[in-house]
Amino acid sequence: MRATFYERTGAARDVLRIGELPDPVPGPGELRVKLQWSGVNPSDVKSRAGLRSPVMPFPRVTPHSDGMGVVDAVGPGVSEARLGERVWLWNGAWARP
């Protein structure tokens, strides 16, 4: 997948990169959404700048809070009927790289 990410905190112009990352695989009880729109919120900006903590929560972070898209994969325990469903995301990156 093509994504914007950072691997250290700092000013956006210094740390944000755009590149190819492996497609995420949904785990048990999870689903994956092919995003059609994604929003970066003030909390994403503060975390990227290191204002919340100078310690990165993960080696690589893809900033993202809100968005919408279509379910394109499901993990174990999630009905395949969810595939193709349009969904809205809130706090999409919470506790995730």
C-alpha cells in the first residue's frame, strides 16, 4: 500500500515520508478498510512533532485519525458479509503503527 509515515518525531518537512508499505492483515475480530478518504487531526500532528512524548510508540507510525472507505478484508471471527461494506473510521490509528 502507498502511505505517508514517519520513523522519528520532528517537523513534518523533516520526518514525513511517502512510500510503499506491506498491506496490513486483519487479525481476529478485525477488518481492513481500503481508505478512500483519511483525515489527520491535531492529535496526529502533536504526536508526530514529539509534543506528546519524545518516545515513538512504534518503530513506524502512519498518521491517521478519521476516514472512510470500503471493507476489503476480514480476519477470523468477522463475517465475510462485511466485505464491500462502506464504513466510517474514528480514531483509526489508535494503538496501531
